[in-house]
Amino acid sequence: MSDDLKSTGSDSSGNGVVDAIPSVASRSHVGGRSPWARPGDYALSRWRGQVGLGRLVIRDTLVIGSSVNLLTTIASLVAFSLDAKDWAAMLIFLSPVPYNVFLFACIWRLSGRVGGWKGTLAAATGAIWVIAATLL
């Protein structure tokens, strides 16, 4: 039996029930910590610069951030096509703006610490991305 499916103990009646569904927190990840350890860890680790600049720019901004923007754009177009109130569709469209600004601020802070051409390239990429994501 795999490590993920081993018994985690018995239930309160002492019947030795096997917990066949492992929790996300019980799985080992890079660094031995679950990425979902605490809800605030995602935002705090980015704000404090505890993630790599490449991960922040490429994965968090270009991949995840762009995906969020694309999904909200599609959702707002669907809302417009279903004759929803204009303000509701615009609210859907503009909903990722705080996240976009947060990611850009994190990139800006971390790029200042990194410095050099990598920091300059990351800051420029973040600036271009946040402008394009907000306007498109």
C-alpha cells in the first residue's frame, strides 16, 4: 500500500477505519510544506519577496494572472451577451485589476532587490503586462 493510503489511525469507536483519501496537507511537497498550509501564505510570500523572481513573473503573472484575466474577460462578454446590467458586466471585467496591481507591486519590490538587468527586465515585463491586462 502506498504511503498516501496508509491508515491514519482509527475512528472514535476504535474500529481501525482506514483513511483512504489522503489530505492535501499530508502530501510532501518541495521544501516539505504544503502550498496550502495557510491561506495568507500565497500573498505574504509574494509581498515579502520569498519566491523567486522568475516564478513571480512567469508563473504567477504571465500564466496565472493572464489566465484569470482571460476568464474574466470571457465571463464579462457572456454577461453582456445575456443582457446583464452593464455595470455588472463591467464589474466582472474589472474584477482582476486589484490582483494585477498586487502582482505588479510584488514584481516591482522584488526587482529592486534583485537589481541588474534581471530586475530591470522583470520590472519592465510587469509594467507592460499590467497595462496590457488592464486595457485588454
